[in-house]
Amino acid sequence: SVAVAINSARSRERVHRLLKETWSQAAVLSKQQKDLQETNKRFELADQYKSEFLANMSHELRTPLNSMLIMSQILAENRQNNLSVEEVDSAITINRAGSDLLLLINDILDLSRVEAGKLDLQFSEFDLKTLLMDMEDLFVPLAEKQGLEFRTVLDPDLPEVAISDSLR
């Protein structure tokens, strides 16, 4: 009976020590959960700020860009026939670049769809030569302004068309 009493005392002591460890671990876990909840709240707040920022930037960027697109379209149409061919080409290039910028802004503003995995890609064929001509129209004036030569080269082994989402 002495051995049983000693064994019971040791068992109670062990149970008591394990109970203290469990309480200590529960306190640590509770602290970690509180910290995690605070971090999640900060992330939610940051996400809300990001959404508000993107909505504000949408308006702030689109308003002047839409004006630029309208004006460049009017210039490209040359209704009064007072612009040279080079000036009309420049207006067309400005309009095309502005349209590309608007698409890029739309993609940035659709970031939430990308994060949610809901961005739909629209695959279609596009002509690689047209892509090169578009790049030349966009970058040749910039290169010339810097005193540089801008050339594009299409590898003869490439197909004439590629399949991709032409906007992205």
C-alpha cells in the first residue's frame, strides 16, 4: 500500500505538472491567436485601403487619359485636312498607346479578379508582323529622339500568327 500511495502521489504530481504545461501552452496559443487576429485585421484594413486606392486611381487616371484618347482620335481623323501625314500617324500612335495604357490600367484595377483566380483570358490568333509594326510605331519616335536606331527582326522560322490573349 505504501508503494501504491507513492505511485499515486507521483502520478498526481505528473498530472499536475502536465496540467501546468497545458495551461502554459494554452496561454501561449491564446496569445498567438490574438496576434494572428490582429494581423488579419491589419491585412483586411490594408486590402480595404488598396481597393479604395485602386478605385480612386481609376478615376484619376482614366479622366485625363480619356480626354487624351478623344483628342488624339480627333487629330487622327484630320477633318480639316490641315495635318501632314506624319502628324496624323503621330496622332494614331498616341491614340494606340493611350488605348494600350487604358487596357493596362483596367488590368491593374482588375487585380482582385486575378487574386481570386477569376481572370478570363481571351485567346485568339494575332499576326506577328502586325505586332512588330505596332512596336515600331510606338518606339521608333522615342529611339530617334534619343539618337538611337530601333529595329525589329522576325525570325524566319516563326509562324506568321501566334495564339495568345492579345491584351495581356
